[in-house]
Amino acid sequence: MTQARILIVDSNVGAATDLRDMLSVDGYEVSAVRDPKDAGGYLERIPVDLILTDLPPETEELTCLRQLRGLCPTTPIVLMTAHGSLRTAVEGLKAGAFDYMSKPFTAEEVRSVARRAVEHTHMRAEQAASGEAAPDDTSPFASLVGSSPAMVQVYKAIARVAQTDSSVLLQGESGTGKELIARAIHASGPRSSGPFVTVDGGALADSLLESELFGHERGSFTGAISSRKGLLEQAHSGTCFLDEVADLSPALQGKLLRVLQEKEIRRVGSTATTALDVRIIAASKLPLEPLVRAGTFREDLYYRMNVVTIDIPPLRERLDDLPLLAKRFLRLYGSMKMPPVTELSAEALALLRRYWWPGNVRELEHAIERAVTLSPYSVICPEDLPPAVKDAQPEGLARAQGWVTLEDLERNHILQVLDSHARDLGRSATILGIHRKTLLRKLRHYGLAAGYGVA
């Protein structure tokens, strides 16, 4: 392999020596300095392909990273820390770090990160030599909240896929924030100046969705009084976020596959094709692999979309993020009320933390909005929370065994049907096989009424 230079910035001489030994196996030229000041003098004389830097505990504001980033704006920087600060990891990734490793790490982990970072440097050099614009390394994570280990993995995945043009599949339950993550990928990459277009695969009838996706020519069907670009065509040079892709009919799956293969579309009622330059980010609340095995989702389309898969964790698997999320929603909705609601009592927070959250972050947002609406004070108290949250058992047998109650299943199913049908209460009630008034009563029972505009 082509010899690449790596600089280690670590005050621990022994740790730096161990790293040098790990990396020398792959033929890298490795040097080490003890702090960023020394790194400045080194980097003025010798360019490097990768910087590995330790973050001491007193570096609360990532001063070390920012100093190095100022010296080498495009060189990948990998953070190493034994101090377990996931907050620091998240902030570092936001500030432009290439990756993050928590000590202790294995030699294979170090070598794997080094390989990816050096390949990234070489790719950027080739782009510059060919006249292509090098993408910006800084990803906009502002809309994403959380510093749990599960979310750190999501942030790292976003940073890695953003600079590519590969199709991405986001898998996660309803309400986990798949569209926010799709927007972060789009805004972090070279297509950020292009359009971001959202298509809800479960919101429209098949015939309408085909026209929405591919567009139509005048007179191609009743009501087509003029030609119209489809959403895929509107996303040209940008990103198309295809939500609930599992709901697409077999016919539409075949047409979407042709778009991905041929990079062109044909409007409804037209014989002409139009070239298309668009990145597809697909999402599904259901795992697609079982649907492929069952024959309800095309295997060839699955592999076309599944170049990179990012699994979005449910809220119950990252409860450490719940206080941050709750405070964000409290700032959002609390400031709209007069007098404003500004605090969440410790008792209310404890109830939020022990609840199962089958509706995930979206359900938490609705719960906080409801509590703000009902609270007569500036503090949210337990009595302001939805009944399902107040009455939740901390450690029921069903929870401990990984099972959910019938009430949880019903509640989650109602949420999924509503969200898959654009929150249309009448249509959702019909699909659920209940009267609209029954659906309204259930929404009130589960504390979801305010989030769906129900008094």
C-alpha cells in the first residue's frame, strides 16, 4: 500500500508508543507529539493523512480539536478518550471530527479507523486533482438530540455516509426521527444545495402515488389538465426521502427499481424518458428483510436500496437521552404559553423515564405538549402527564421479559395507522375497524389527543 503519514497527539508517551506499534504493522509512517502546540510546528513542515488525538478531561470545550482543525482544515481527525464523555464525542463529531474511539480499544479497531481515514484523505486528494469540489466535513446535527451510545453510533453513521452518493436505508419504529436523520445526511453532503423532497409511501392510493412520484402528462387521466413534474423529478440534483417504502405496491416497487438502475424516469402518459440525478434515502418502520423472505418486497429492490443501513434506536433503548429531549420540547411549547412553562419536576421526569414509549420521540413530544397545555403553573407536575405515562409500572414482568401489554400493542398500532395515513382520523378509524368516535376516545385515553388536534 502507499505509505501514509499519521500524527499522534497524546501526552502519554507510553500510549503513543503502543499506537505507533499498532499502526506500523500496516506500513504507516507514524510520528507523535505531546500537545497541539507541538503539533503546529510539525504540521507546518510535514503534511499528514490522519491525526489521532487524545482529549484530556480538562478539555471541556474541545479546544484541542479546534486547534488541530484550524491547522489542518481537511485532514481527518480521530478523537480518543478514556474519560467516557459521550457528550464530548457528540460535540466532537459535530465540530468536524472524522471518528471517535473510547479507550480501551483494540489494535484492530485502531487499524480499521486508520484505513478508513487514510482512504478518505486520498479520495479528497483525487477529487481536488480532478477539479471536483471537496465536500465539507462538518455535518449539521443541530436537529438531532442525544448523547447515548446508541445515538453516537447514528451520528458516526451519518458522518460516514453523507459524503458518498450511495442509497441509504433507515430502519426504525414510528416516531424515532427517520426524516430528521435523512435531512442530516442530505445537509451534510455534496447535494446539500439541491432539493430535499419527501415522499410518504403509505399516504396515498397506488394510482395517485405513481403520479406523485413520476409526474404525468396532460390528459393522461381524468383531472390531468396540465403536465406536472413528479416528486422524483423535483428532487433532481438533490435527495428524495422515500418514507414507508414497505407500503409500496409490487408495481411501484418495479418502477422504482428501474429508476435506481437506469437513472431515468417516465411520466405517466408519456413515452419519453427523462434523465434523473437523485440520491434515494428510503425508510421503513418494518424490517425489510423478513418482507423479502415472505415475498412481499422485491429482493432486487431491497439490495439496490440497502447499500448502507442505519438502524434508528427506539426511545426505550436510549432513555439517557430522554431528559434532553423533554427539555427541548419544553422550551419549544412552554415558551408559547403565557405565563410560560419552563420546568419539569423531578417526579414528572421520573415517570417519563419509567414509561415504555411505544410511540418513541414523537409520543414524548405529544406528551410534553399536552402537559404544557394542561399545567396551571410554570412547572410540569405528574398530574399534567398523560394517563398512560402516570400509570406505567416501573418494572412489570412483561417488560422484564421483553414483552409488551395488549394496551401497548393497541396504542402503538393506532399511532402507526394514523402516521401512515397523514393523521386522517376518519380514514384511520375505517382501517382500524372502529367508529371515529371510538378512535377519538382511545386517543384521549392514551394522552395523544392534543398531538392529533383533538380537544
